[in-house]
Amino acid sequence: MLGAGLLGGCQADADPPAAAPSPAAQAGGVSSPPSAAAEVAPSKKAAPSSKPPRALPKPGNPKGRAAVPAAARPVDTSRPTRTVGDGTPAGCTSAAVVRAVAAGGVITFDCGPDPVTITMTKTAKVRNASAKVVLDGGGRVTLSGAGKRRILYMNTCDEAQGWTTSHCQDQDTPRLTIQNMAFTQGNSTGESAEGGGGGAVFVRGGHVRILNSRFTANRCDRTGPDLGGAAVRVLDQGGDDPVYVVGSTFTGGVCSNGGALSSIGVSWTVLNSHFSGNEAVGNGANPARAGTPGGGSGGAIYLDGNRFTLTVDGTVIEKNQAREGGGAVFFVSNDRTGTLTVRNSTLRRNRSAGFETQGLPGIFFIGADASVKTSG
């Protein structure tokens, strides 16, 4: 296991409660008044369409009833800082997304009334001086890595994104919110910075939360004892706050470990979400058995480190598989301080080909305490 040396934390101020999203924010991004900050393609602004807007299928577990705390609620995006697009699909480009993410603030999309997929030709990278970055696709925008690249990256310890503090892993900002978005075919295979992983989204430091979003068919390296997160990889969070995942879906992810989510020493709270068909395909577990490259644990979720927690509520985890341990969840707290809580959730048909903890369905657990109460 990777020890605690990578991690460290100091108490940071809590994220202030977000305002309830307005009807306009729930319906999708709204163009801000023209300004120098707006990310608008040079083509002529399209005339408003008479077609009613269509949305992608709603993500998450529709039957989930877990209460969502204020810190995990959507951001009101009715007055965006900048808007990607000019009212047409052609105006929504990879370059516009990259520029908008680097500039920061509240980002919405104006790509027309129909769902649109933006194929990323570069990874969008958050600048570390940004206080807040919100990506809101209005339920109609998919960012695709085309199987070639990671889609979104934030790393407060990457000097190339701006050096803001010597305690980079502990800083409170940027605060990244991903809401009403979809990510597909992200691929971080071969990425070695910070150990790799995070096929769609990689985060170290600051804060991240994922709300009402969908992740499909993302990839990262297929071998490695502690590498993971086909969809999302997180190292460090300011103040040791949890990563919130609410109302989101993760399907078809493939990585050495953690076919959906992976972290080291980071806490997670997963509410009203759905994980299905994700795979941990490494070989040799962690630490790697002699003669193997290691990996293969946590079909859906792979968590390692020391003091951290995982709370799963109102969530379905089904039909995921691990070549080694924990077809649903791999949870190892090296110093035995970590705690796992599963309630009001369904865990079924998660295959652990090598090992899991007796009495815990599809889960391998080493820590202080595990409370697992499933509903089906």
C-alpha cells in the first residue's frame, strides 16, 4: 500500500452553503451578457431555436433517498462568468472548453437545444489561482477524450498550473464543481505524473464535487498496484474534506484498480448514484505478488491510505468486477483508522475473483469499522 507520506492536511474553512439552483440553472446554461471574458466562437450568433431543449438521460439512482447536505448541492449557474458556444454545436469546441476552464469561474454551455458531444483535442486544465471553477452542461453536454486523452485535470502541486503555496496539497482552492455533465472515453493510459490514473478527471488538492453527471467507457493503465480511477482519481483534499458524488452514474470503466473511482487517503461521500459494469483488470493485487505487475482490486471503487472514510447512501453498485479483490469496493486503511458506512443501498452481482471480506457483499475491507446495511 502507498503510505501516508504522500498526504497531509490542515483544517480549512468549510465550503459555504450553495444557493439552490434556479429553474434556469436546472434547465441548462444561460449566456452571460457579452464581455471580454466570454468564450464565444467567432461565428455569428445563431437565432434562438423554436425547438424545446432536450436532455441526456437523467443520471444516478432515481430511487435514492439519501439527504444531500448543503456542501453537496448544485451551484446556481443562472449568471455564468463565461459561456462556451454561440448557440450552435459548431461553436462548442475543445479549444473553447480549454480556455474557459483555464480562466475559471462559473462556466455554462450554449450549444443549441440538442445534446452535443465535444471531442477534446487537449486536456482542459484548471489554473491553481482560480478560486472557483464550475462546469455545468445543463444535462446536454458530453466531453469526450476520444479514447486518446484525459479530459479534465486539476493539480495544486503542479507548478505548470501556477504555484500558489508551499503546502500545495492542503490548499483550500480551487473549488471544482462538475454538474449536469457527461464524460466519455477519457483515457489517461501512460500518464505518469502523480502516479497516473484518472481517465476522465484527475484532481490533487483544492476541492472537487461531482453532481448529476455521467461517466461512461473511461480508461486508465491496466496494470499497477496502486494506480486507479478509470473515471476519477483524487489525491488530497483541502482540510481533509470529503469528495461528494451525488446523483451520478459510472459505467463501463476499465483500469488496473478502481473501475470508476480511486484515491489515496481521501474521504468520499457517495449519494443516490449508480455504478455498473466497471472493471479492475490488473493482476497481482497490492502489494504486487512476486512476478506480477500488481493491481486488479476495486471493481467500482478503490480506496487506500490511512485516515479516511467512505459513506455510500441511496446508491446501487451492481455487476462490477475485480480480477483480484473487492468486486464492488476495495477499502484498505493502512493504519486501521478508516471507516466504511453503507446504508439504504443495493450491492449485487459484484464479482471478486480473488478475495473479499466475509459477510460484506463484494467488499474487501481493512480498517477500524465497517457498517454495511444493504437494501437488496
